[in-house]
Amino acid sequence: MNGLNGVYVPGTSPLHRLPAGAKLAGLAVACTVLVLVGSPVALAGAAVVVAALYALSRVGMAAAWAQVRPVRWLAVALFAMQWAFVDLPGAAATTLRVVLAVALAGLVTLTTRTSAMMATLERCLGPARFVGLDPFRLSLLLSLTVRSVPVMAALAGRVREAQRARGVERSLRAFAVPLVVAALRHADALGEALSARGVDD
């Protein structure tokens, strides 16, 4: 079931061997730094660092591109809006922040098994027991949320390709309806897979 396996790419790189908790903490710190950094030059340096991390992970160019490909049009629209209402450096900085944050989050999912991520989240969410919440279910929910992003992006890509093949790429209805149907089918299949693994409700 792809929805449960996510986009993890097996490997033996230093990033693969790094504990899931360290990667999640590093992601939080990195995203905070991206928000605080305002210079496009500094953000360009951060982009070089992110590219170096991808090279270190040895996940391959195709997997790396798949992480930022779904947000390319969002990045273009965001850049245009920021340029119209702010200025060119501000537009470049904001767009780079978003793309780099998505790329870093993708790198974590590429190099971290779902089981390891869930175990880490479950430990962090342990105090939730005191308010009547199940840490396992919360960690499962968060993990599936993260893993569903690339799945939904892939579904959207397939629907867009089908639109082009039919010559109706300008129709919002021809895009939205098949995407919703595909998403519901994926949710049903995911629910069946979870039920088969003993996770009810």
C-alpha cells in the first residue's frame, strides 16, 4: 500500500542513519531559521545547503525533484503576487522560503521510515495521555498526513495529464471532480489497509 509506505527511499547515507527525532528537530530548527532570514543572498546560500543535503542523502534527482514539483506553480503565483505588492527581493525571499521548507520536509520523508517517524512522534506525544488522547493514534495521524502530501500531488499530476490528453486543461471542473474521486478512493483503500493491520475507527 503506497499510502503507508510513503516516499521513503532506502539507503545507507548519513541522513538515513540519523535518528528520526534528530531529523524532525532539525527540520523545525531549519524552518525557523528560514523564517528569520530575510536576505535573498542568505536564502540562496541556504538553497545550496539543501542541495548538498540531497546530494549527501543519495536519493537521486528524480526523487528530489518530486518533492518540489507539486509546488512549482504555487511558487510562481506566490512570486508574482509578492512582486506586485512588495518588491522583487521580498518576492524572491518569500518564494525561496516556501520552496526550501517543502524541500527539507521532503528530504525528511525520503530518508525516514514511517515506523521510525511514528515511534518518535509517539514518544513526543506521550503527555497527551493525561488529557485522554492516544499518542499512537495521534502519531499515526500526523505520519499519514505527511505521507499523504506526495500521494495527493501525484494524483493531481495524473489528473492534469489526463486533462491535457482530452484537451480540457482549462476546465476547473474536469480537474476537481476526478481529483476528489481519486482522493476518496485512496482514502477508502488506506482505511481498508489500516483495518487489515488492526487499526479500527
